[in-house]
Amino acid sequence: MLREANIIETLKAQWPQFIGDDAAVLPFCDTQCYVVTKDLLVENIHFRRAYTNAESLAHKAIHVNLSDLAAMGATPCYLLLGIAIPQDAKEMIPSFLKHVKDIAALNNVAVIGGDTTASTQGFFISVTAVGVADPQCIKYRTKACPGDVLCVAGELGYAHLGLQALELGKENFDQFKQALLKPIAKVAQGQWLGQQAAVTAMMDISDGLAVDLKKLCEASLVGADIELDLFSEDAEFISACKQLNLDSQKIQLSGGEDYGLLFSIRKEDYLHLATEFETQFGYPLKKIGHISQIPGVRFFQQHQALCLTLTPFSHFGENL
Amino acid sequence: MLREANIIETLKAQWPQFIGDDAAVLPFCDTQCYVVTKDLLVENIHFRRAYTNAESLAHKAIHVNLSDLAAMGATPCYLLLGIAIPQDAKEMIPSFLKHVKDIAALNNVAVIGGDTTASTQGFFISVTAVGVADPQCIKYRTKACPGDVLCVAGELGYAHLGLQALELGKENFDQFKQALLKPIAKVAQGQWLGQQAAVTAMMDISDGLAVDLKKLCEASLVGADIELDLFSEDAEFISACKQLNLDSQKIQLSGGEDYGLLFSIRKEDYLHLATEFETQFGYPLKKIGHISQIPGVRFFQQHQALCLTLTPFSHFGENL
């Protein structure tokens, strides 16, 4: 089966210095680099117009790209916007553009170019985002070390739960639907974590914790032990999962599109950094386990290894 | 009717310093700027798989973006590749990626990132290209002055003729089909013209000479007089147009996707620069008229003003 991973490997073999992180790093000056990323939103793969209005589409197209910049510790500066518009989506374009302008301005980002075209089949959005970062503060996926504490900033599984509620046409579940439709990139958190020398590796969680952690481990040539006892009891999330007959633990581990940050912290700095993070942002970061020397991602509950069968998140069946 | 021009105006009102040229300019260091562009290729709008193989698709996706960099006088450096792949195009992807790698390498361009996803409807390609240029050598659309000589580097109408031949399923017409399927960005010419102080304004011709010249004139707050007597007699092109019942003059003026360069030269420097260009590149640049104070694009033949009704080129009916 042709997967994105194969495509990335093909290109990485040719350009190993660039490919593998959330965004590419280009030289700028001694104290700054440009950080560049590009994410697509494809109708009926990443969104459905039936329950996605112009505002949330503009919001998501921008924030999924800002999230890649956040994951590198960069400050967003510029966007390029490419849209291919089918006839029956023409009406929403003025509103979509207004929201692109507003959301870009709100995030201090200038739209510097792009391309607009018709589409005979489906609405396609391609955003390229450019940020700047101090080269000393850029975080990569490659520097996690055995013993590092693994942490997440942001909720796990909320977006997937929201997706299920929307696909099933369920009323309520609003905070979970919002998590899917209008994810908020952790830009300030990413910049702050970028400045912490104790943070060894970072990426955003777009494809689900288990899948993305595997990528981080492979890039750092390490493994990870996830301690499920550390996952907080989120009564509202668990109750909502029950209503939709969903396994809340599996959804936290494999649900995609939450756009939180996954990062590793040197063990000796964890407590101090966790306290500082909560002071800074008003909510705790989540400790979920630690980096191990043994390759692969393993799950533990009450010190027992668990054999979990997780289905990777795939939007509406995105696998190629 | 919603057109790309309206969308560009909407965004330009907000970010006037960035939008309006073939590519956006970002600071780098004292002697260099980054130049960034983004062009989409959408199935059945910009290409049909029936007569576009993996190689020409990769070639065109890259060269239409390199052409935007060439039009600014920049040297291409990096690409980001976004592809949304429908099930029935999966088979061509390994070959497409091989050609992306080869064509990028041939043009000294590194693929530094991108995004890959499935598509339920149609093949969609979004390329972002990044080049570098000396800020002193970047050419904009805004600096054409009355009296400047208007020139084109490259053929006019070839790609449109090729498109018609392909759409009609005609045999032969190979050089014209190639012009459409595998346009070659005028990268070396763009860089060279960028270094010439006598070149006052430049852009690439993607939407057809008349449409693109109008944009250049509007950006420079000038007009243009096109002298049709200056257009060379291209016997093979004229004969091919006759075979397809096409008006060769109108196709030269309005056919799109040739990806030549359109530029203005200070009158006193024209002869010298034209000679140098031919020495450098082995073919002459085409003088087509001059910049005028009077707004709009006017056409003259044997000193008589002509009233031409031109239908703007629109791929397969791209108008939104």
C-alpha cells in the first residue's frame, strides 16, 4: 500500500538534511532562521462542507499550519494561500477570505501570496506558512534521549470524538466538535518550549499520539514507554465516549487532529519546567511516560505491559 | 462573477506590500532576499490525465513555479510539494516522485517538505518554490515607464495550440503539445534580465500576453501599445493554426501557459540589451511594442489602431 511514510522516505533519501520534521529550516541571519511548512486540506478527506462553515475552514487551514511552526518553536510570520474552488463553493469564498484575513491578522501573520483556481471536483486548500526562530531554539524530532520525560500540551482524543459525533449527526458534544472544527495551534506554548533547553525533541500531534510518537522515536533512534496510569480521568470525555460507544483510552492514543504538542524533557528538569509551564499558561502539561532505549512504543498499566491494537486515525479513510 | 482578480484585490487591500507580483519577497541578509511563490495544478482544470503522464505532470508542476521565480530575477533553491492523490492515480505516484526528484535535482532545487494526502475527487498538486535574489536585481511589475520597449522572451501561443490539438485528439503538432505539457521556465533568462538595470519591469506570461500585459500596465500605472507588425512570421505556427481553424494572431495574444517572460526595457538600452541577450541565449528576444502614458492595452497594425475582441485563456473553462 502506498502511504505518506513511503513518499517521505523516498524524498528523504535524496534530501536528508531537510525532510522529517514538522517544517523545514532555511537560513536567514545569525540569530534567525526561517521555518517553512505546507499542509493541505482536501474536501471529504479533511473536512466536509455539510458541517464546516467558511469560518472554521479558514481557521483550520491556518491553524494546522501554525501548529507545524509551533512544533518547531517558531513564531509565525507569513502565509501563502492556494485554493481550488468548485462551482458550488463559490458562495462561501467571500466569507472564507474575510476569515482568512481576520485569523491571519489575529495571529500577526501576513498573507503574502498564493494561487486561486477553479476545481471541477471538490474544494482544495493548500496553505504554506513561514515562521522565524532563533536557530538555538528550534526543536527537532531527533534529539530525544533515553530517560527523558514524555509530555503532551493539549487534549488527546477530543477532535476524534468530535468527528464521530459530527459523522453520526449527534446533537451536543460541542466542545469536542469545536476541537475538530477549530483546533487552536499551540503557538505561544511552542515558542516558550522552544526557549527551554531542557526540551530535547518536539512535534505536533496531528495523526494521533501513538502514530506521531512512533515517528519521534524513529527520528531519535529511541523507543518510548507510555504509562496509562498517568492519563488523567477526564469525566466529561469518558462519558461522551460512552455515549458514542467509543473506547476512551484507544481514542486518546490514536485519535488524530488534536494539534497538541508532544515533547521530551530532560528528567532532571521536568518538575521545574512543568511548574513553570502551568504558571505561564494556566493549565498543566500532561506527563505520559518516558523515552526508553528499547525501540518501539510500549504501553504500561499498573506496571504491566499491555498489548493494544490501535487503528491509526485516518480522517474519512485517508490511507492511500 | 467571482474571479481570481477579485480575490487578489481583497487580499492586496490588507497586505499591499506583498501581493501583486509573481512571487513575494522576504528579507534574508543584506545581499540576498528570499522569493516565494505557490502555484496549483488541478486535474481537469490545468491538466488531464488522459494525455499527461507522470513525467510531464512533475515537470509542469515544478516549472510553472520556477517560472514565477524567473519572472522576479531569482535563483530557485527549494520546493515544497503538496499532493492529494485519488485512488486511481496511485499507480503513477512512484514515477511522479522519481521525476520530481530528477527535475528538482536538474534545476539545483531541493525538495524540503510538503504534504501528502488522499483525494476522493481528482488529483491536486500544490508546489511552493523558494528562490534567492539580490534585492537590487529583483524585478517587479510596478516599474515600467512610458517609452520603455516591451519585449517577450519565449514563444507566444504555442501552448494554447498544443492544448487545442490534444483536446481535439489530433496526431502530430508535437512541438506545440510539448510546449503545453512540458513548458520550460526561463530561469537563466530571468536571472540575466534581473541583473540588467535597463529592465524596468518583468513578469511571466501564464494567462496570455494581453491579460498579463494588462496586469503589468495596471501595476505600473501605465498603458501599452502592441505593434502587431513586429510579430515575426512563424510559418510552422501559422500553418498549424490553419489546420485547426485557429486565428494565429489571436492565439499569440491570448493563449495561455507559454511561461515566457514579458518585460520592459529603457528605450536607450534596448538595442544593446537585445544584442547581448541573443549572444547569451542563442535566440532573439521579441520586441512587441512599447509602454505608453495612456492607460490600457492597445493594438496597432500598420500604424492603424485595431479593435480586437480577445477571449482570455481559461484552461478548460477555469473562470470561477
